[in-house]
Amino acid sequence: VDKVVVVGVEEVAGVGEPGVRSLSTAPEGYTGACPNYRQPAELGCFSLDSQRTFHDDGRLLRYFAPPRGWQGPIDLDVGWSVPGAYIQMDAQRAERLDHIVSWLSRHRSQGGGNWGYFVTWRGHLTKVLGTPYERREGWQLAATLFRGTRYMSEVETEAARREREMRSLRQKQMCYWGYKFEQYMTADRPGGEPDVSRPVNTNEGFCTVVRTRLAGHSLVFAGEVDCRAGERPPPSSYVELKTSREVVTPGQRFKLMKWWAQSFLIGVPRIVVGFRDDSGHVQHLQTYETLKIPKMSEEKMWNAAVSLNFCEAFLSFLKEVVTRDDPKVVYLFSWEPGADVTYRVYENSEQTFLPDWYIEQFRD
Ligand code: A3P
Ligand code: MG
Ligand code: MG
């Protein structure tokens, strides 16, 4: 049973902690100059194999291998109805930051043992960047301070769990198409040919670990990378792959912004999109330069500076709130569209997420 130590403003005020107890997410509060974001530098990489086992190397890295000359539509539905052709990662298994701290524990000497102030998944930061504009999906982020570093790990909301469990066959099919597209566009070695006869296995992934800085905040995070093209040093040589319906629906508002946030954060300069029809046939490919996306928004409905200013404010809020240096103390930040970010503090609860073996390593 979770032991809730602090709930809301009043109880905290009594123990003399600093002032700010919630954080507004309204875009109006975050206009103004874009904060400085340092070009991400790759510290290393790791791979997750078909069983979701961690490997301290880049064995799962794929290489960009687009079709040579356009030979007509790409059929993403190939294999969809074949038994065993779609192996999905076990969504019940909460991996939290386990793979990231596995990597960190093996590379502690890199960066002088100082991992900066925040350690997290890139995908969590993508959600933070989208928050001022998001109207549908809330989030929960657990944060813990351990030896001067703040670790942030997402906790699935009830609504997200329900949505995942209710996902229609059609939605699953469209996810399959997204992964099949990756197979069509990549090979296992430079200059190789794609092999689309293999099953899609969503356990597999190659992740880069980068270090960067947003205004005054040092960040170390990992993110999955779809493939590499060319010889430039990573992450500049990485390519993000996406599929999109030819005709974007109102429900896909800010899709381009989400693509931008995901790739910008981790320094991936190019996004290759396969535009598909409703039968899963890619009719054309288009390359977007990540850095040019913010200027493409004709409606000016979103602003990259707002996203980054909000992220900066959120990290400052975390620094102010997450102050007890103890891996058994977890601050759970919650946000629902239309509301402020609030938090609760849990001690010795099932919210604890840094693995014991990791904590043990620091005992000296
Ligand atoms: P698309 O990119 O074509 O949408 P990513 O693009 O981040 O590399 O993810 C690869 C694929 O995973 C996506 O293809 C999509 O099919 C699936 N995917 C990504 N995020 C998802 C999510 N939150 N829920 C369900 N499927 C997701
Ligand atoms: Mg991917
Ligand atoms: Mg992708």
C-alpha cells in the first residue's frame, strides 16, 4: 500500500518547503524567447533484442535503405494476417528506467561520473514538450533524487491503460504498418537490402544515450533510433521514420509538432515519412528537416519556444520540489489537460523505481 506523505499545498506549507506547489501549462505563460538548447552529444548506445534483453552495444542499429527508384506503392499490410508475423512487446512489464541505468552503471566513468541533473527517456520529454498544446492525454511522471541526480520515469495513467486495453484491431493494424515501414526502409548493414519477410518484433530496438543542456538544466537521456544514414557522427546521421495517413484528420492535430519534439530533443536531423492510404499502401515518401519544422506551421497554432520554455519551467519546478536525496522517496507529478501540474510524495511505496542493484552500486 502506498504511503502518501504529502498531498497538495497545505500540508507541504507546514513543513517549510519552498513556495511553488503547482505549475501552469497554459501556452500564454511560456511565450518569449526560445531558451538555449545545446546540440545533443552521443555518450553511447545500447540495444534491446527480440526478447527485450539489454546489450551494451549497437547490435540492433539499422541502416537506411530506401527504395532505389520508385517502384510503386509499398504494401505495409504484408504479413498482417499471418500468424506469428507480429510479435508485440509485453506492455504489462514496467521497464521504467531499468535499461538506462543498466547503461549508466556500465559507463559511470564517462562524464566524470557526473550524470547531470536529469536522467530520463526521450519519450518522456517529448510529452513534456507537447503539454502546453495537448488536449487529450494527461500524464504522470515519477521523479526521484539520488546522489544529486534527478531520475524521471513515466507511470501509465488509468486512462492510458484503459485505452491500451481497448485498442481496436484496426488500431493494432495501423501500428503494425508503422513497424513494417521501418522494415521496408532499413537493412542490417550499410548498403544492404531490406528484408520484409521477417516478423515484426516490437521488442527490438537500438537506443542512443545523449547528453545535452536546456537553459540551466543538464540532461542525460536515451531514445530509440530507427536507423542511420551516412558517415556523419551520430546523432547527426540518424534518421527517424514515420508513417502518416495522406489526409490528416483533426484528431492528428500537432502531429508534425510531436515529430519535431521527438527528433529535435535527441538531435536527429531528418524525418522520412511514408504517406499511406487507408489500405496501408505508401503512395509517396517525403523527407522533413527537423529544424525547419517549427517554421512550417502555417496556422502558427503552436510555437516551439513555448514547448521549450515550458520544459525549462517544468525542470525548474522539479528542482524546487524534488529535494530529498533518497531513492525510496518518489515525487509523482500528474497532469490532465486543462489543469496545472501537481504532485504527491510517496515514501517506501510501490512507486519506488530505481532498481535495488543500482542503488547498491553506489554504496562505498
Ligand atoms: P509510426 O512512426 O509510423 O507512427 P517511432 O515512430 O516512434 O519510431 O515508432 C514506431 C511505430 O511504433 C509507430 O509507427 C507506431 O506504429 C508505433 N507506436 C509509436 N508510438 C506508439 C504509441 N504511443 N502507441 C502505439 N503505437 C505506437
Ligand atoms: Mg522508432
Ligand atoms: Mg519511427
